[in-house]
Amino acid sequence: MSSNSSPNHIAIIMDGNGRWAERRGHPRAIGHEQGVKAIEKLLTAAIERKISVLTLFAFGVENWGRPQEEVTFLMTLFAQTIKDQAEHLLKHNIKLRVIGDLTPVDLDLQKRIREVEDLTANNTALTLVMAFNYSGRWDIVQATIKIAHEVAQGLLEPNDISDKFFAAYLSIADLPEPDLFIRTSGEQRISNFLLWQLAYTELYFTEVLWPDFDEMILDDALRAYSKRQRRYGLTSKQLQEN
């Protein structure tokens, strides 16, 4: 099908917070704080543009390798943001969902996440998916483990497993796969983010650092998306005929 319409689901790697701060002579923490403000603006813009799902890569499993001071700050910032934004999410009819391996995360933060998820569960204007301590490889492995247990219990046969069947065990199985992927800061990688789900997603890269991301940059990405032709293995002629 052609993609001359707005994407239903946008996935974003919010890259460049630290570099934004360093270029201005600030500690990296300041960049992360400004990055949260960019998210707030993005949520408003997404709702205005009738985006249904927004998935943001907040913290990857590889990020544990950063300096301990920065990791501690990111954990604190995420916890505080979850707490502070609960009222905002309710007011603007935004549903929060957090995906990733939360087992190594502080129990108080786990509880806070679940509370806000429950609080916003019935909101319908936008589903905000935060990938926290997330890895695309982890997502695939955890799905494989679940399926393996069902095979071991005799609940299904190996030949029952198809790509559609497998996808039902992934973290966002109940949501449409991303139509558009955006990465800021000029890096052109997907960095272990939604590896399965991005198979046919349109990719868009921008040099803009995340704290400077605004509705104009979003619109640039949407315009680029509207000019793409999503063929899913078909030819352009087949699409025209259909």
C-alpha cells in the first residue's frame, strides 16, 4: 500500500541529550532534563496530528555501561518524570505503557510505573509506550522462552509456530507495528530497538539533537513519510493496479 497518509505509530530513539549539554558547556544531566521537556512538546504535537501510538526509547540495556553517576541520574529522572507527568497524562487522555525488563529496576520505581499505567489505562487520545531497560534482542528472547515453555508443556507443537504466532508474544503485540521510525542526532542505526517490529518501518534520520526536537522537525519527518511508497515486497505497478 502507499503511505500518502499520516503514520499511525511512530517509534523514536531520542538521541543527543548529552551532546546537546556538552556543546553548551553544561553537565550531561542538563541535556537529559531538557530532553524530558522535548517529550512534553512531542506529546501535544502527536495528539494534534492524530498519531495513535508513540513509542520512545528511554533507556536501553546497553545504557547500564554509562558512567554510574549518569545512570543513577537517569533512573532518578525517569522516576520523577513518571510521578510528575501522571496528572498531565490524565488531563490529555494519554495512556502510558512501559516495556522492557524491569527486574533490575528499583521496586519503588516498578510500583510507580504500574500505578500510572493503571491510572491511565482507559485513556484513548494517544498510547505512549516508553521502552525502559529495553532491548530488541531481549524482546525476541523473552518471547522465545514463553513459547518454549508452552511447547515443553505440550500446549503446542513446534510446527504451530509462524511469524504471526511468534509476534503475539512480543512486548507490543497488541499494538500496530511502527509505520515511521525517527532517530535524532545524526546517528543512523536502530541500536537494538524494536528489532522485530521495525522490519517494514520507514526510517527517518535527522541531525537535530533531541532537546531541540519540536513540531517543525516532526512535520519534516511526516512530510518525508508521506512521499514514501510502502510496497511490502510488491512492485510499484502492483500497488497502482490495486
